[in-house]
Amino acid sequence: MKTPIAIVLITMGSVLIAVPPLADWSLRADTVRLMEKNPQITSVNLVGKMSDAYRFGCWSVGTAMIVFTALASLRSGKGEQQGA
């Protein structure tokens, strides 16, 4: 596998894995900011929360991208060594 493609796959896989925690952090930060601005607000309904299926999809696709890249890089590395 070519190095630029491997770098892109690993980077994008890492981004996909990081999306759910970043979305949770952003939602909590927005909630805290809203409650700090308006002290009379005592409860918030978090309707925009990311679904569990989407979370699992991000995690599994990101992990698959990284594993695929690692395996393809190992396989191409063995082929280069045998051909030498």
C-alpha cells in the first residue's frame, strides 16, 4: 500500500473513532454554557444526542480502516522483501 494512502486511511479512521466522544463533549459544553447564561434554567432535554447505532458505526468503520491499513501495509512489506 502506498504511504500517502495509508496515512489518509489511518488519519480518517482515527477521526471516525474520535467523533462520538467529541460530539458528547460539545453537547455537554453547549449545555453548560446555556445553563450558565440563564440561571433560571434548571433542566435541559438533550434531544440532539448521537444515536447508539451511529456511535457503533463510527467506531467500527474507523477501526476497520486502521486494521485494513495495517494488514495491507504488512502484506505489501512482505512482498517487497521477498522480491529483493
